[in-house]
Amino acid sequence: PIKALLFDLDGVIVDTAIFHYQAWRRMANSLGFDISEEFNEQLKGISRTESLDLILAQGGLTLSDEQKADLAARKNGWYLELVSQMTPADILPGVTDFFGQVKAARLKTALGSVSKNARLILERIGMLDDFDAIIDGTKIARGKPDPEVFLKGAAELGVQPAESVVFEDAVAGIEAAKRGGMRVVGIGDPAVLTKADRVVASLAELSLDEVLIF
Ligand code: B16
Ligand code: MG
């Protein structure tokens, strides 16, 4: 039986991808190039340092570790300015209702995000207490598609991977859940999220009962 649900943050609970894109774009522009919205798709679910490497490669730049640390910090500052304006109104459609069903069914929940800002975002949207475990970028050594973030979540909840369902919007995150031996609901486009067991446009389209018969 399914005992626990593990949720990605960006793209599942809130849409911070747009803020990441704006902040990375500001950084790229300051270096003299631009990044497209299409390119930004590749950055979803990928850690801050890996995202920076992909962006610098896109701009044809090779920088020192010190310069890269400085740029990453600057981007994060711009990103946090945007995050600081978030409120509970930024919770994505269907999330609050779905969590109500999860709570009524007494299932365990964990957050599985590679973001180092995850706690701050949950605080801003008033959902910090909705998770029994929070695994974020400060607790993991390897980002998605490595399964570490979800395996740690299941372990902290005391459940087996096979008893867990992951909710993910990114290709890298779905890969991570599959490698971890978990079932996955993809949030987004079925043509993109081909490895998910089920794909819905948003949590508003799904009832908990449909997940429990997985
Ligand atoms: P930070 P998730 C990920 O969040 C984002 O999808 C990804 O675009 C971002 O680079 C990463 O967090 C790191 O975020 O810079 O805040 O540490 O989808 O795993 O919740
Ligand atoms: Mg995501």
C-alpha cells in the first residue's frame, strides 16, 4: 500500500521557475548574452551550480570557481527579492485541496527539492507545517536525476520507496524517482514527461483515490 507522498517544490507546489528564469536572465544579460524560455526548460530541477554551468556554456564563457561563486550568489540575491514577494496566493491550483485529502487519509508527506531556498518559500506560502519531512538542497550531496533527495525523504518518513509516490514536474526529477524505485505522477505535458506513471496538468485534475490505487 501507498504510505507516503513526496512532493517536488518548484513546478508542483509553486511556480518559482519563472523567478529562477528572471534572475538567471538578469545575470546572463549582465554578462552580455541572453537565455531563452526554451533553454530555461533544461534548468528545471537542476541545482544552482549545475544551472550556472549550463548557462555559462550557452554564453560561451569559461570562468574561475571564484567568479562562478560570485555570480551564483548574485543570482540568488535577485531570486530572493522575487521570492520575498510570494504569498499563499502563489500556491498552484489544486494543491491546498489535495493536501486536505492527504491529511484526512493520514498519509505522510515529504518535500523533495534540490533548492536551498525551499524552507523560505514554504514559509512565505504558509506550508512549512504541511510536511512531515523536508529534504532540500542543504541536505543532499547529489541533485536530481540522482535519487538521493527522494530516498532520504522516504527514509526520514520510515517508508519503503515502493510505498511512496513522487509528484514531479521535471524530467530530471521523474528520472530520480524512477531510479529510486518509486512511482511518479508527472505534473505537466505527457509528451515531455514520458517516464511518469501518470501525467496530469495540475493537482486540480487528480484525486487522492486515483493515486492510492496505483
Ligand atoms: P536554489 P525543485 C529546483 O527546485 C529548481 O527547479 C531549479 O530550477 C533550481 O535551480 C534548483 O531548485 C535550485 O534552487 O537556487 O533555490 O537552490 O524543482 O527541486 O523544487
Ligand atoms: Mg520542479
